[in-house]
Amino acid sequence: MPADDRAQPKQPIPSVWTRPRRGRREQPALSREQIVSTALELLDAEGVAALSMRKLGTRLNAGATSMYTHVANKDELVELVVDAVYGEVEVPAPGAPDDWRDATVRCAHSLRSTILRHPWMASVAGELGVTQLGPNVMRLSEGMLALFETAGLPAGEADLAVSTLTSYVMGITTAEAAWLTTLARHGQSEREWMESLWPAAEEAADGHPQLLVHYASLRHKDPRETREEKFDYGLRMVLDGLEARLTGAGGTD
Amino acid sequence: MPADDRAQPKQPIPSVWTRPRRGRREQPALSREQIVSTALELLDAEGVAALSMRKLGTRLNAGATSMYTHVANKDELVELVVDAVYGEVEVPAPGAPDDWRDATVRCAHSLRSTILRHPWMASVAGELGVTQLGPNVMRLSEGMLALFETAGLPAGEADLAVSTLTSYVMGITTAEAAWLTTLARHGQSEREWMESLWPAAEEAADGHPQLLVHYASLRHKDPRETREEKFDYGLRMVLDGLEARLTGAGGTD
DNA sequence: GCCTGACTCCGAACACTGTACGGACTTCCG
DNA sequence: CGGAAGTCCGTACAGTGTTCGGAGTCAGGC
């Protein structure tokens, strides 16, 4: 290492050699995909409140504002991550018409478990308006539309059915995810958390007989199983309702 | 005004007379109810991103941190506001068993329109875990439980039915509210926004035949009516599914 | 009268946030 | 050898939620 750094006048200590030679363009060093997938990691690990551009930057060995050349906004970044997550959902394959119910159940369960794997999705679902134009969401929508179309719903009802199904699944799963998030925030198991919550719940239910009965029946059940039963029950109701449109008289009212 | 302020050594300008005599205790000047209702105003007017403790404080002619004596947290404050909003929902009155379907429809519509009147609820729904112990939420739950109980569902299914219904309603309404929120943020009408979004939507739907057909069918409909039809369709499906549990054989599987 | 808590309000401060901007640097194209 | 384009980032700004210490005011007890 020759001492040719005397050309620079009065830099305190850092010579050219200690300087990290930024801007090297072996690879662009930062890519949209990398940013999105690291953001996903961060969200999964620490939740939506912990995702900050600075933290994301340091996790990528990058400056705080370096992401803005690849992503316009934090909001846009979140949109990208959300679509990436939707990519994990199993899209129903076009199959025989009499498969439709099984296929729908599989898709619904896949959607549920995907959200529960990324519970921060719940906090973010209510802020995404149109944004649902990402490729993975489109693929999923297309698959579900095709599913109900081939199942034999009356013309123009397929999209209504898709909306019904996804609304139900998102609604119940959002609540589950929020529940699991508060669990995690307090670092307790589902049982522990329910137990510590019990007195407050009973007091809140005071004067509400139906609720008290309901709570009592919940008391000694496995919370996770209860959640699954709930999900399956509602899913069955929705599918029963839809199935009646198939096999019934097919009237419009 | 006598010039007796020369007793105070070197205070710049403010004399005793200009000082605002804070701490007067005519009324406590700030109450939890007042804070909650002003927060609600602010949320309705400017959305969830615009609710800050400082802004809320100035709107109450109070200091930024004065709310913390009445409310532990911003999160707790939001919980209170959310429960207040649930208080606007029409609770089904206990009536004749054959009224159940009408009563449920009314309650579902009331829930929907309440959320759409306060669209920020969507952004916040995914973050509230257990918090659903507020008096108004309890009252609503109790009412719906009683409704399904008297309707004649098999024992232990009432709460499953409540969960199914509310999940569906919250799911679809959350999506609607998010859509309306992005509308408002861009200051456009539903039609305008759809129009300006059209090219992107068609491009995104490229290669997805079902979606393209669906979009085309949407093109010349009134968006608001479309949303209402969607809601009613799904609601009908859910209720059909539930009704079958009533009139059917009543088997457990 | 006076003292003692309890309560309510608030200014200042801390640690953080998203992001606009300008500059430094590299690479590519002519 | 120019530019031009693209990438990275330090700094700065305007805000955020919340803690803390203090100041003021009240009710009750003596």
C-alpha cells in the first residue's frame, strides 16, 4: 500500500483504504426484491410497529435512505410485501366441477394459514385500498373466479361468491391474527393470556347471561382448536349458502 | 393595571396579568368522555394518520401531554373510541323466533353503515386483540348471541353463528372502508377514481380472462350500488347457510 | 387558619419516525 | 474523453408518543 494519500490535505484519520468504497457496482448491491424480502423478514420477526426504514436499512447494510431509489414510499414497500405474501397462498387449480367444494376449502385454509404465518397482515389489511393490483393477488383472484365459474354458479355470480368467501376468511382471520399479535406482544401463551384475562372478561360480561354461558363453555377448551372449529363452521355456512345456488332452482331472487 | 410587577426581577414581558391562571378547577376542564369524543371527531374528519396527541390536545385547548392523566396510552384512547363507535350499532332486540332473519339483516346493515361512517375503523380493526371487552361491544355480542339462541340454533352453535356473521360483515366492510379511505385521500369521487385507475387495472388483469370479463362487467355500473349488492349477496349466503341449520335435520356433522 | 396529600395540567426533553435534498461516486453510452 | 444516468447516503426537517419534574388547585383534617 503506497502512501499516495498525501494528496488529500487535512482529512483526520480515514484514509482511502479505510473508506468503504461505496458505489462499487459489482451488483447493484440493493434490489427491490432484496428490500422486499428483508422487510418481510423484519415484519415477521418483530411486527408492523418495528418496521422502520432505518432499521431495514441497517439490516441490509445500507443507509437509511438508500431504499428510496428502489421504492417510492414506505407505503409502497408495504404494498409490495403484502403482494409477496399473497404469493404464498395456494391458488385453486382448474379442475372437475364436482371438486369445487374441496378446492375452495383448501384455498380458504391456505389463505388463513398464510395470514396467521404473517399476523402483521391484519394490521395492514385495512389500509390497502385499491392496491390489490399486485400480480399475486390477481393470480389468486383469477383462480378463485375460475373455480366458481366452472362450479356452475349462475352467470355473473362468480365474483360475488369470491367476495363472499374472501370477506369471510379475511374477517375471521384478521381477528385471529390480531389476537395472536397481542399474545406475542405480551410474550404469553394462548392459555396463559386467556387465564390472565379471565377476571376482566367475566366482569365485562356481567349482566349479559348469554355471554357468561359462552365464556364458561370456553373455559376448558383448547383455544387453538376452538379457533379452528370456529373457522371451519363459518366456512361451512358460507359454502352451504353458495352450494344452494348451484343445486337449487337457480332463480335470481 | 398598576405597575406592581417591579417586584419580579427580570421576567421579560409576561406579568401576572398576562399569565393564563391555569389549574382553575371550575370543572376538571378535561374528561375522558370529552377526550374520546374529540378524538372521534378528529378521526372522522382527517383519518387515522392525523390523530396525534398534540393535535388532539390543541383541539381541546389543552397541552399535548395533558391527556395522559385521563388515558394511559394512545392505544388505550383508540380502544375507547372504537368502543364508542360500536355503541352506534343497532343491537337486535329480543323478539319472536321467526323474526331472526330480518333482525340479523338489520343488525348487519347497521354494523356496515357504522363502519362506513367511520372508515378509519378498518385501519384499526386489525390491531385490536382482546380489547373487545368494552361495554358496547359486549352489549352487541350479547344481543347477537341471544338472537341466534332464540332463533333455534342447536346448542352451542349461537356463538359460532355470531362469529360467522360478524367475520363476514367486518371482512367485507373493512375492504369497503379501505377503498373509501383511499378515495378520500385522493379527493376523488368513486367514479373518477375508478376511471383513473382503469388502465392500471386492465394491465394488471392482462392474461387473466375471468378477471377481464369481470372488470368489463363492472365498467358501467354504479360503484356504490355494486358494493351494496355485493354485501347483500354475501349476507344472504351466510344467512342461508345458517338457516339450513335451523330447518334442517339438525345433525352435528 | 394551615397543612397535607391527591389530583390535574403542562413545558421540556428524549428517542424515533418518514422522507426531501444535494452531493459523491460509479458505470454506461457516444 | 465527456456527459448522462443511476445508485448510494449524510444531513436535516418536521413531526411522533411518552416520561418526568414541577406547578398549581382542591378537599379534608386539625
